[in-house]
Amino acid sequence: MSLRTLALLSGVYDLLLAVPLLLAAPAMARAFGAPAPEPLINAQLNGVFTLSLAVGYFWAAADVGARRGYLWIAGVLAKGLGCALFLADHVLRGSPAPFLLFAACDGVLATLTAILLSRRTG
């Protein structure tokens, strides 16, 4: 897989999270076995954050050579910390098991991004 393809995939993943967080957060929470977010603005702000990451991935995909720094920050740091937080929340606070799907997706994307960024090019 190329770094460009992975950036596009990460952008689509974040976009698919952002839209329901912005437009239907209570329904999304119910679908994952969580209570409705209170206050709703917290979930919507998470949607703004995730939408911003998605736009950044699409921007980075246009020139991955020049925008590798963004991929280290969003693709490795943010996704890696997201994975860790989802796991910790599940273990320490008993968050719903379906949240582990986000941990798995974030963890896989962070790992793949780190591997592809670490490869020497040229």
C-alpha cells in the first residue's frame, strides 16, 4: 500500500466518523451502546476535530512527500493516542465493547502509517 492510498483511506475513515458526530451524535452513541452525549456540543466538537483530520489527510495525500509531517502528527500520534485512550477507557471505565472497534481501526492505521513513513524512499 502506498502512503498516498493510506492517507486517503484515513481521510475517508475520519470523514465517516465526523459526519454522524456532527449531525446525529445521539443516534451514533446509541448504535455503539453508549448514552447520548451530554452536552451535545462535546460530541459535535469531536466531529469538528475529526472532520479537520479528514481534510488534513486529503490535503496530505495530494503531496505526501512534502506533507509527511502532517501524517506523523495525525496518522501516528493522534491515531496512536486515540487507540490507547479507547483501550484505557474500556479497561478503566468500562466503556462499551463496540468502542474497541475504534481502538482497532485507529491502532491499525497508526501502525501502518508509521511503517510507511519509516521506509526510506528514493
